[in-house]
Amino acid sequence: MKNILLVEDDELMNKMVSNIIRNSGYKVFQAYSLREANNFLATKHLDLIILDINLPDGSGYNFLKVIQSTKAELPIIILTANDLKEDIIRGYQSGAVEYITKPFSNEILLLKIKSIFNLLAASKESHSGKLDDIYDNGDLKVNFSRLCAEVDRNSLELSPFEFQILKIFIKNKNTLLTRNKLMDLLWGSSEDFVEEHTLTAAISRLRRKIDCGEKKYIQTVYGMGYMFIEGESNEK
């Protein structure tokens, strides 16, 4: 059974969302503040966090920073009333896998949760038991079996989702991948319930981590998609 932490200060909303998730077969830990959320993070095994931003003892973004620095592999869904475009972009850029605004559809929430777990399961399955599943171009080194990576001899902290994206790019290096193709490879039949911001933000985070000096691996082909090029320099 998957363990989900719900961080929501409104008691009625917390109870309602918890019941929705629990009735779908998940175990739910309920936190009403950052203090309680940090306690669960430190003492419980968690598979997913659903996080409100506006909390009584601080911003959910503070909690996101803690997660990114200690458990970067833990997927986060932001569930909030903050529905402005800049709020959504900030959420994805801060490391959230999904951003859902209130009011929301129960079905969509559950489908997004299922989609995240399916993606993580596919990532683990594709990386397991392959001792030669290694990419090394001299600067960027990735061991997909062990889920470890380094660039210019510096260790990288990549989430399973970021490893999955990177593996798709490396398998298709020097090949144009449209956004639709990437979303299909990552989410399959669940892609209709995935926001494009999810993919955009994940690729942006991955770029920041793997780029080495002037070498840029993931190139944007404007109006078409993306292409992985083995450390092409911006200097021509």
C-alpha cells in the first residue's frame, strides 16, 4: 500500500481529500501545518506528498525546499487555491510534479496520483537488473541501474522521474522528440490528464542539473519539441 502525506490546514478539506484518497486504496497521513508535515517527513516512509501552499505556520514552498534538499526523489502534488499563471509556473519550477487548483475534480486528482505511481513503477522496472545500463560521454555519467549520476565529476541529485526523462532522451539522442511523443513515452494512456507545465518544468530542472559549462545537452527545437545532443557548446 502506498503512503501519501496530505498537508492541508483546512479541516473540512483535509478530511474530504483524505477520504477520497483512502477510499482508493492508499494510506493517508494528515498534516495541518508545516510542523506536522516535517514530523511525518522525518518519521514515516512516504511515497507521495499532496501539499497546500498557504499554511498557518509558513509557506508550502518552504517545505518543498526541505524535500528537494533531503528527499528529492519524493514526488509532490501541489493542491492549492493559488490559480494565477505565475503561481503555477513557480510551483512546477520549485519541484512539483503536478499542480492542481481548487476547486478540483476528484477523478482528475486520483488519475494524477495513479499516473505518478505508474510512471515511478515503469522507471524502476526499466532500470532494474541491467548492469550495463550506463551512459558516459566523459562529462556526463549516468548509471540507470543504480540511479546515480554525475557531471564533470560532481554528483547529481536526480529524481526517478528525471532519470526516466534523461533515459528517453539518451536512447533517442540526435533525434527530434515532439512534446506529444515525450508525453506518450512518459505517461502513455494517462497523458490526457497531465499538464504540459509538468513536462516543461521537469525538462527545465533536468537541464539545470546536467548542463556542464557551455555544453548544453537538451536543445529546444522551437515549435516542434526537443533534441538530446551530446554536450553541444553554445560557442560556435
